[in-house]
Amino acid sequence: MNIPRTSYPRVVIIGGGFAGIALAKKLSKQEVQVVLLDKHNYHTFQPLLYQVSTGGLEPDSIAYPIRKILKDFPNFYFRLAHVQEINTQKNKLKTDIGNLKFDYLVVASGSQTNYFGHSEIEKYSMAMKTIPQSLNLRSLILENFEEALLTSDLNERNALMNFVIVGGGPTGVELAGALAEIKKGILPKDYPDLDTRMAQIHIIQAGDCILKGMSSKASEKAEEFLEKLGVNIWKNIRVTNYDGNMVTTNSDLTFETATLIWAAGVKGSIIKGVDGEALVTRGNRLLVNEFNQVKGFNHVFAIGDVAAMVTADRPNGFPMMAQPAIQQGEQLGNNLLRIIEGKPMKPFTYKDKGAMATIGRNKAVVDLKRFKFQGIFAWYVWMFVHLFFLIGFRNRMVVFVNWVYNYIRFDREARLIIRPFKRKS
Ligand SMILES: Cc1cc2nc3c(=O)[nH]c(=O)nc-3n(C[C@H](O)[C@H](O)[C@H](O)COP(=O)(O)OP(=O)(O)OC[C@H]3O[C@@H](n4cnc5c(N)ncnc54)[C@H](O)[C@@H]3O)c2cc1C
């Protein structure tokens, strides 16, 4: 990999997501050599992926080059590499560009879509976990309307204009809201010769409420907002299969659709070598102690979505969200420096900064520790927080300008089929 050996200890970080970047920043300008490996050369701001899928933002505005984030840090190396295996005995990694030795290893590889073993659903549904997947979804949505315009078969046309989202968490809710706004504000203008009133948006939720992790007020209000926008919410229903055309459920309900979006869950992206049964817990996450050390190791750590810090208060670990990932990255940075200085590590404590979701124009729900509010003010808060956490001044400006433009013009100009999506057969 062409990385020199120095007298400094080498910390290898797998993953340049929220957790990996927060850790790398903490270790900058310190007496350690940091090697960050990621299979992408950019950091993805996943909370805004749904806006790429629905043409509200260009993909470039929610991605940022990892090299640029860390360009001023001495002793820092980035390599575009897919890590394939970890050898904890020899302190060595195997990647698609070669092997690398480490003194300390931090697994910050995030999570991936969890299909809970439904292979047909995995084959035919659309996921929204990466930028390429969001671009696929954007293309498919637009291609469906182009096809709907051409077919004279009414069933086929309806199926092309039916969007079924599985999962009523923030991703499902935000996507449904955006699709409903497209139906209302954009489709009638773009397709005047198609009866776009027939387009339907459904959310199927296995539990008895949407936005389960938030307050009951937020959940109820989000449901009210979505219903006003014309989204159909089906609760206490589990999707059992999808063959590319028909969604079947554990009830009599079926849905004919050309687009099933799977937002029903994620699981940790664990890597071979640190995947033994004793190490992996619920959600395919690595069991870590309060210092983020992977169970049984002193020099192998895990942070962010891939790590399950199970405590008496949190039997399922911290939620797979940006804040726990950032805070664990920062804390581990401090702890690694403490180890190197021969000091004891400090346990991780989480500062809960709340949760929020937007449903659409002027509509959001926000749960802070002390205050819970919904509606237009919540929407401003949602926008401010997302702009604040986006990496890079240019990205913040571009997103802000796009949002203002979209708000004033009721528009989403990135509705482009740049890379047509070909469905798997
Ligand atoms: C659509 C969507 C919306 C979301 N909305 C919100 C929200 O509103 N608020 C919120 O708090 N959270 C939200 N989240 C969750 C949040 O994005 C994650 O919790 C957060 O990204 C976790 O950070 P991480 O660093 O653990 O992992 P990630 O950010 O996923 O980063 C992992 C990195 O590891 C790399 N990687 C993985 N495996 C390998 C490998 N083998 N070799 C090399 N590199 C590898 C990946 O390329 C990636 O860059 C959302 C997630 C999604 C998908």
C-alpha cells in the first residue's frame, strides 16, 4: 500500500463515515500514524439520500472527498480499499489493494440493508443506503413514469405509478413525504397527458406506529402530515415477498407495484476475521465494552453503526444514528491518545441530542430532551441541523440554495435519468 513505517504507532480505521471521520479528526496532529481505508473515496451524508432519490439534490452536494477532509493532517494516509479480512493474531488486514499491518485497528464500517433473509425481496426491491442506490431509485421512479405514459394496459400503468415503501422509520417517512410532494407539484406539469392522480404512495409498517423511536406525539403528527399529503399508511402488516410485480403480506393485502423500496432495517457491516459468533450480537453488530474495545481484544475497536455497546440501560446498544457514531469516534480518539500516553481509558457516555424527521414542506417533527415540537418551526430546525452537520462549505451553500429555490419554485430540478436503471431479471 506504500505506507511508510514510522516510530509512531499505526492506527488503521476501516470506514470514512460519521464515526471514522470523527475519530480521524481527533487523531490529527498527534504522534500517531493514521491510515483510513474506505471502499469509496468520499464521505456520504446519508440523512439526505432520500433527497437525491427524489431529485431534490444532486448527489455531489451530499458527498465529500475524504482526502479533502483530512488534507492538512500530518501522518495521515487514505487508501481507496475494500477490506476483505482481519487477522487479529498477526495484526494484519487483507484488502483488494494489498495487506496492511496495524498496531490498533478501528472497525467503523457502518451498516447495510437488512432483508431478514428474504432473498426475492433483496433481488427485486430498491435500497437507499448509498449514493449509487439513491441514483438507481431516482432513475427508476422517472423511468416508471415514462413507461406509464406509453402503456395502454391500465393495470400495468397503475403498477408503474404505485410506490410501496416498507418501513415507517425516518427513511420511509421522509421518502414518502417527498414522493407525495412530487405527485402533487411536479408530475401534473411534467406529464400533462398522464392521469398522475392515480399514482399511489404506500408505507407498510410491521409495528403499530410510524417513527417508533420518537415520541408518540411525533409519531401521531407525522402520520397526520402524511395522510394530508395522500400517503396510505398500513400498520401491523408484514411484507412476506415481492416478485418484482406483486407485494404479498401476512394479511390478505397485496400491492401491485413496479417499485418496492425496502427501508425496513439495517444490520452491521461486519468483516471476516472479526465475525465469530461470540463477537456478534443482535443486528449483526460487534459487541464492544464501554471503551469500544471489541469483546476479547485490547487493540481492536469498533465504533458507530457496526458497534453494539450493550449496557443495562441499553440492551440493544445505541441507536444506529449519526450522533452515537460521531460521539464514539471522538471518545475513542481521546482514549487511543490516553493509551499511547500510558493513561487509563475513560468510558463512553452518550449525550442524547434528540431525533427529528421531516415529512415535507413546512412539516417536520422534532424531539429534543426538553422540548418536542412539530410543524413549520420544527422544519426550520431540521433544515438548520442538517446544514450544520453537512461537511464542506460548498456543500452547505449548494444544499441551502437548492432548498430555497425548491421552496420558492415548488420544484426539484435534479429529476434526470443520467444513468438508466436496469432491473435485475
Ligand atoms: C437513508 C438514511 C437516512 C438516515 N437518516 C438519519 C438521520 O436523519 N439522522 C441520523 O442520526 N442518522 C440517520 N441515518 C443513520 C446514519 O447515517 C448512520 O447511523 C451513520 O452513517 C453511521 O455512521 P458510521 O460511521 O457508523 O457508518 P457509515 O456512515 O455508514 O460509514 C461506513 C463507511 O465504511 C465504509 N466501509 C464499509 N465496509 C467497508 C469495507 N469492508 N472496506 C472499506 N470500507 C468499508 C463505507 O464505504 C462507509 O463509508 C440514516 C441512514 C440512512 C441510510
